[in-house]
Amino acid sequence: MVRYDLRHLHEDFLARMDELLDQQVKPGEVAIFLFEIISNGKVHFESVQESADLIKKRGDELLNSLKFNEVDWTIVVRKQH
């Protein structure tokens, strides 16, 4: 299991998550991604849906998606291939 903190990327985390899944996560391995859902003081749940859509499009398995605290979200993904 590997953990990636993408909070420093703010709303630009999706490309990096995709890159990490391609290059760093091994097939069958579980990865935890932490990212922000707050931008300019407003909650943007679109980021959560966009991350779930990316995982589905890739063919990977979304194991969990939950609010980590007031500003951050965590998703747990198993890379399929």
C-alpha cells in the first residue's frame, strides 16, 4: 500500500494522480490519495466526482472515498492492470 499527498496541487491533482497510477503503482497494489476539496474558501465536491470518474475510466477499482477533514478528501484505489 502506498500513500500520495496531492493537497499541494490544489484543484490540479487529477493529472498527477493519473501519472502516479501509471508510473508508480504496481498492478494489484492499493494506493491512497489525499487531495483538497476546498478552493478559494468554497467546497468543490466536483473534485471527488472527477477523481471517481478517472478511476473508472482507467479500469481501476475505487475501494473507498471519504472526507478526511474539513478541507481534504481521501480515495483508496486498487490498480487493476
